[in-house]
Amino acid sequence: MPSNPDRPGASVPPPTPAEREHVLAANTARFEEVSADIAARLRRVCSNLSDEQFSALVHEIADVKLRYEDREFRGARRQSDHPTTDV
């Protein structure tokens, strides 16, 4: 299949198992880092929640935060892939 210049990444080979493992480890570490930060900030104001409820809340907030970070990163990357030209 020929590469399509309008579809960035179409001609990029899939990641190797080692690359996937590295990305998974980095994502897990980032999730733990973000979760710990969120838990430290919220624990006092959420003292009425059980440990299970608090953990679920922290994980949900961390998940949303990381999804938005990823979305922001992808948007920035897309903009750098297609630089604007000043005319």
C-alpha cells in the first residue's frame, strides 16, 4: 500500500514488542506519579470517602488528566508536522 502524505504516520512501521513494553512502563510510571500527586492534594478534603471510593476517584481523575495530556501532545505534534508558512 503506498503511503498517503495526508495521513501522518501511515508509512511508519508498527512498534516492536520491546518498544511497546517501554511505552507501557513509561505510561504506568506517569500514571502512578499523577495518581500520587492527586491523592496528596485531595485526601484531606475527601476524608468522608472510603479508601476504595477515594482510590476510584483518584484513578478516574488521573485517567482524565493523562488523556488530556496525550491529546495536547498529539495536537502539538500535528502542528509541528505541518508547520505554517508566513506569507
